[in-house]
Amino acid sequence: MYPDQAERTHVVVGHPVVCSHPDLFIEVMPRSGPSGGYLWHVAANNPTDEDVTAQFKQSLDLPGLDFEEQEHTVPAGGHLVMQE
């Protein structure tokens, strides 16, 4: 980023989906939708050796991302897709 260009640049910084458990990895990836907008892939990866239950919620307002707050248990070593 170039702070000198701030008047000409729009930046959103942060993770668009967060969860209540620090050991989970959250994947949030945009892809092109059929009408030119975005579709979003949201998933969680649990690298631990125990099942983890966590609350997930959207934290940034991004075009096309409509992620409702939800709770899931991600199995040990597992990967859970919450939105495709």
C-alpha cells in the first residue's frame, strides 16, 4: 500500500469472517459470480487433534458476502465448508 496515494485508493483491511476459537484457520475467498458479482467460499480448518466448537460471524461488509452468524463443530484435523 502507498499511503501517499490515500485520496485515490480504497482499502479494506481485516478478515471478513472471524470465529471464537483461536486455533482454527478460516478461509474466505471470492470468486466471480455468473452476473459479474462475487460469490464467496467460506471454510474452517482445524489443525488440532481435538474437535473444536466455535461461533463464526462476518466482520467486514464486502460486496456479495452475506454470512449469517453460526456455530459449528469442526472435527479434529478436519475441514468444514460453511458457504460455497
